[in-house]
Amino acid sequence: MNEPSKGSAKTIKLAERRVFSQSFKPLYQEGMGLVEQAAEYLDGKGRAEAKKLSRTAATLYAAESMRLTTRLMQVASWLLLQRAANSGEMTRDQVASEKSKVRLDTASAHDEA
């Protein structure tokens, strides 16, 4: 059985292929919709509900709201980068360079509540 040498093997990145395809549009719309819904909740009903909490609970709620907002902004940034690449506004190299600035794998993503 002939096996290709390690130097000639090329990894296929399925996620990248999807991002640069038309099937990305529903993912983009759903992701940005989620960001918008969360922002509406935090600015509206969430804010009103938080006022009913004890001081300690309100502090915890505020901290978690900030974490959620930060995470959603990171997701929105990633989605916008992918859309720019998909529409030809940026090259794959430009996206890779900018993507390194958007960290979705932070330590807080793995923290237990």
C-alpha cells in the first residue's frame, strides 16, 4: 500500500470550505441574530429583571452579562471576518491575520460557573 509522504499530505479544512461557500449565509444570519437577541434582552428585560436581584446576585449577573457580551462580540467579529472573506473583500491570508486577533478559546470559556 502506497502512503503519501508527510510533506505531500494536505489537510482539508471543512470549516474553512464552508465559510467560503454559499452555505455560510444561514450560519451568518443565525449567528448575528443571536447576538442581536441577546443584546435586546440585556438592554431590556434583563436589565429590568436585574434590578429585582439582591446586591450580590446583581453583581454576579452584571459580571456574567459582561462575559456574555464579550463572547458575543467575539462571535460577531469572527462572523464579520468570514463574511468579508466570502464576499471577496479580504483574502484568506488577510482573514487569517485578523482571525488571530479574535480569541474564542480564552480561559474564561472553560471556567465553571
